[in-house]
Amino acid sequence: MFKTVLAQKRSDSGKVYSLHEPDVKCYTKGKEHKRFEFGSKASFLVTQSTGVIVGALNFTESLHDSKTLPAVLEQYERLMGKEVKNIFLDRGYRGPKMINNTALHTPKPDKDITQTKRKRHKRRAAIEPVIGHLKHDYRMSRNYLKGTVGDAINVILAAAAMNFKRMMNKWKVEFIFWALKLLRFFNFYTQLIFVPKLKMTF
């Protein structure tokens, strides 16, 4: 590794960017404030109706986004036991329109688009806050686990933690609802039993 670091040049491909994490890759972001990012690529599959993460994989190679979809779809089919019929992607996606029996949809100018399809394209933007929460609240912005195995574990743990937090919030709302209902029930019957009835006297 040290020989590779000493011999590599600026224009070389497959350079070593970190001695303690040699598998780190450089990704061009194209943003003015952040031109490059160093790390590994992660791919997430999120349902449109509930926002639950149903697929999460880490990739150590510098792959295009279209090359990561088949692996995530295979993971989803293996875990859920069924195929995905439709996937909605952003305008920047470049790749095939079909993967096995799954149709890939990207928004494009269409006057005859149905209201349902337009709504699904709008719901695709819901993945952005999911990515933001994964980065800032679930330790995806910086990984403290070692090696490529640690990268894969970190992605799975982050996705699982976010799904568990969503379920805990749902259980909390249901618990408060039933607790208030039970409290009203006891309050109603205690008033019937213990509050004395006043009789009118003249």
C-alpha cells in the first residue's frame, strides 16, 4: 500500500485516499460548495405510501446509480418474497427502463399524464428528507466502523434504526390514544358511581 501511495499520481484511477481506510473512493458531486466527497456509495429503497426503508446496500465500487438498482431490487425480493412493480426515479437517472419485471419511471414532459402518476412522481421527492435524517440522525454522514464490512453494517443498522424509530412513534401515538380513551371511560363511570344525585325539594 505504501508503494502504491508513493507511486500514484494525480490523474491515476483507483488511488489510495486514506491509509487506515484504503477502500475509500472519491465521488464528484458537482456542487459549488462541495465538489468532491470521499467514502462509499449507499443505495436505499423506500416505499412511497409509508416511507419505510425496504432496501439498503453499501457499494465499495464507484458505480453509476443505475448499476446499483439491480442489487437493491434483488435484496428486496429476497427479504419480502415479492417483486417490485414500479420504481420512481428523479430526472438525473440514466439507464434502462426495465429491470426484470420492474418498470422504472422518470418524470418527463407529458400533457396526458394521469393524476395518479403525477402524484407518485411528486412523492419521489420524499426520499430526500429520508437521506438527510439518515446522514444527520443515524450516523450515515461519518462511519466509525472499520473496513468494507463495517460500511455495510453501518448502512443496515442506520436503515433498521430509522424503521424502528418510525414504529416507536406510531406505537406512542396509539398508546396515548388508547390511554386517553381508557381515562375517559374510568372518569365517566366514577362520576356515575360516586357523584350523588341531587333531588329537587320544594
